[in-house]
Amino acid sequence: MSEAPILEVRDLFVTFAGRVGLGGGLMGKQATVSRAVDGVSLTMHKGEVLAMAGESGCGKTTTARVIMGLERPKSGEILYEGKPITDDLRAYRRNVQMVFQDPTGALNPRQTIYEAVAEGLRVHKVPGDEKEQVARALSRAGLRPPERFFLNYPHELSGGQRQRVVIAGALVLEPKMIIADEPVSNLDASVRGEILRLLLELRDTLGLTILVVTHDLGLAWTIADRVAVMYLGRIVEIGPAEEVLLRPKHPYTKALLDVVPEAGGLERPILTGEPPDPTRVPSGCRFHPRCPLVASGEVVTLGIEAKCTGEDLGLLELGNEHFAACHAANLDSSLTAAPAP
């Protein structure tokens, strides 16, 4: 894309220290450090939908929270429209809103729907007719006629309606970007499609940029323009949705696709090995302890076993703006390491 990105994430690192008991502290024991986000870089452009996918614990939600300004990174920089978000965090949070995973937990059970949606207007002291702004946001979120919902409480609505209220609470500030953390994971299957269609309609009508955090690559196929796959705190594959989902280059992406119900019927391989531990990142490719190519001995045949277990590989461009961090994927290419888009 030729236009400047609306959001840039540059070499982001986030760590969390474990707890050390009194006895351990007196004996000089050091806290373990969890590398939750371990060098993430990406860009997003106006009107784009980017899906960030991976298993639980891969760092995708922490990345989203740091982008939102809810967590502080150990190092790295986040630029919004070319400026660090720390320059004016209040203004940034008006332009970039978050839709949380659990609509029931996101809404105050003692607030009416009107109060819940109007809260952002009052916090940011937005001028104008408050009632009209709340009604417009509810209508855009698909709750029509909006006045019908003003005096309702969250428990009086269905799960899908509550999620629409949360979306309306974000839209009322007329943001330029929305970060949606697992926006349909707590909803019935019959409602998920409606919420995803709503997000795409908002992108088309309002020009919103949307970052969707998900564990489901099937959802990414439905909604995303680009897909970023995370493993153990790092993006291991990123590119156009069609490229990544139809022609995956990284074994981890292929393993995630194997568990999508539509991919291969009942006879599908299962990703083996222990879930990743962010306090003990393996040397070399961080996926190699679970990699099917390593387990099958194929990396020995290919002559890259030493690289897989000992050489930490950055993202390599494999064509069509498709990047992956895999020695096997790069075997047939003479390309060199390049920064992720």
C-alpha cells in the first residue's frame, strides 16, 4: 500500500516477572521472566482488517492490550498516524477503541444500556447532543430502534445484543480503529456470523481499521484482509489472508489450519508436544520442539536440522508480501531476511 500506515508497531517486547516467596527472596532466588511479547513488528493501513491468530498464551492478547495502551512494553514503540501513542494517550484512546471478549463482563450490570454507551462520551467530554449520539451508535451496531434499548439492563438482552452494545460503546466516540479481542468466542454459532458481518459493514461504511485477535483461523478467513500468526510471543507468519490460509509456509500455521473443522474431515493430524512456556524459549526456531518436520526427521533429510535447533530465524519474504520464519520454507528461495510489513 502506498499510503502511510495508520498504526506501526516497532520491535515490541513485553515481559512479566514471576513471584518469589519470602524464603526464596532471602536465599537470593531470582524471579522467572516470561517473554510474553518477544519482538513483534507490524503495520496496519486505513480500512484494513488484520487477524492476529495463535494458541492461548502465544502473546496475541498482550500485544493487543499494549497497542491499546492498557499495558506498558519493556521496549519498542507504537506509532499512531506517525506519532508515538504516549504523546497524547487520551486522544489516542478516543480514536482507538477496544471490544472485549466477554460482553457480560464488559458491561456494568447496574447501568442501563443508555448509560453504558454514553459513558465514553462523558469521560472524553464529547460535545453535542448526547441522546442523539447514543442513538446513532446503537443503530450502527444493529440495535434498532435504538430508543427501545435505552432503559434496558444487560441481563435483559441476549448475548449477541450485549456484544452489539459493547460495539456501540466503542462506536459512540467515532473512532478510526477498533481492536476486537475474540469478539465472537462467547456467542452462539448462529450469532457469530451476524457480528462478523456487522464488523465488515462498519469497515465498509465508516472506513474503520480493525485488528481482530482470535484463535480461530476459520474466523480469520471470513473477515481478514491479512493474517498474522503468533507463536511464543513472536509473529512466525504474516501475509494476505488468501496466501497464508491457502498456501501456509510455516508448520505451525499448517497445524492450526488442520484443526479447522472444514479442513480435512475427521482424519486430521494433531499438533503434539507441550504447550509453549514463555519463561523457557527454546534456542533456534522456537517451534522446533513441536515441529512435525523435526519429529518426522524430514529436517535431517533437508540438511537443516542444525539450523532449526540452533539458529534463530527472523521473518523472510517468500513473495506476494508473504513472510514466514521457517528454514524449510526458505529452502527453495534465495531471498534474505527482510523486516515484516
